[in-house]
Amino acid sequence: MVRVRTNHPSDTLLAARPTTTSSLLATGLAFLIMGLIISIIALSTPYWQQAEVHGNMVYNMGLWEFCISGSRCVWVFNDNHLIQSYFQVWYRAFQGLYTSAVIVALATTITAAITLCPIYNTKIIKIVVASLSMFSFLLIVSAVTIFMTKFSYAFHSDQESSPVKMSWSFYLALSGSFFLLIPGFMFLCATPTDFCQTNTKDDKRLLADDKSI
């Protein structure tokens, strides 16, 4: 007598896992690419901070440029003593942290892209991607915290102190950090661990029932 085996719920469970993992990896990579692009834009644009007097922009600045009246820009390492008086040791630390974050984000994105190839889609590589993703987030948070707390007043015009405000490059950097953080959890969930498993007891019961058939 031929015994016909009917589809068991565990078949669906096992078939769905590779698809779910691939979706997590692809989505995580997309987030990393977006986070990297945003971080590079923030790194290269001189609009981290700006000051206005009577509605007119006095200066704007970024990691590498200091622009006066929104037009003439100078290198932050210029020999001008006025500029150098503002960019002190803490500013070098800020530059180093954020630049390191972008480099780590680039390495993370490249490593994440490798996981799309089945032979490199291993548990250790996915854990490395998750760790680098979270590390780049921490570097950015550290950098923007230093910048935000240290650079309150940085320009004087006609003996009048000009209150400064954070500009769009600063907020772009903050948003980019979250695009880099989210993939960390996605890649952890894509590893064969208990980190993001749900209904674990039900899964085991289904598999046990499947073996008993």
C-alpha cells in the first residue's frame, strides 16, 4: 500500500524561512545604501551650522568648509587666526569621529552586499555586518553630540554675538545614523539564532510532528 504524504505545516514553515531571510538582507542592504549616501552628503556639505543677523546669513559651515555670507568659502584648516580660534581640538575629534563613521558605513555596505551571494551568506558575516552597522551609528551619535554641545557661538559681527542654529546637513547626518542602525537588527534577525525568532515552541512542535509521520 502506497502511503501518500500530505503537505504538513512544517513544510510551509521551512520553505518560508529562506524567503524571509533574503527579504531581511535585501531590505537591510537598501537601508545601508541610503544611510551611506545621506552620510556622504552630510560629510561633504557646509551646512551643519549657520548664523543669521537681521534675517541675513552671516556664515555657514560644515566639516571642511567655513563660508561667509553663503558665498566665499575657506578651508577649515586655513591659516586665518580668526577661523583657527574656533576650530579647536574638539573639532578635530568631531571630524575624526564622523569621517570614521562614514568609512565604517562604506565597509558595512560592501560586506552586506557580499551576503547576497549564497556562498558568503554565513552567520559570522551577518553578525559582522550587524556589529559594524551599530558601530557606525554610535560613531555618528558621538560626533553630532560633540558638535552640538561644543559649538554654541562661533561668529561675531560688528561686536554683536550671532546665535547659531543647526542647519540641514546636521539633521541629514542624524537621519542617516538611523538608516545605518536599523539594518543592524535586520541582519541579526537573519542569522540562525534566537534573536528574532517567534513562536519557537510551535515551530519545534511542527517539526517534531513532521518527523513522526
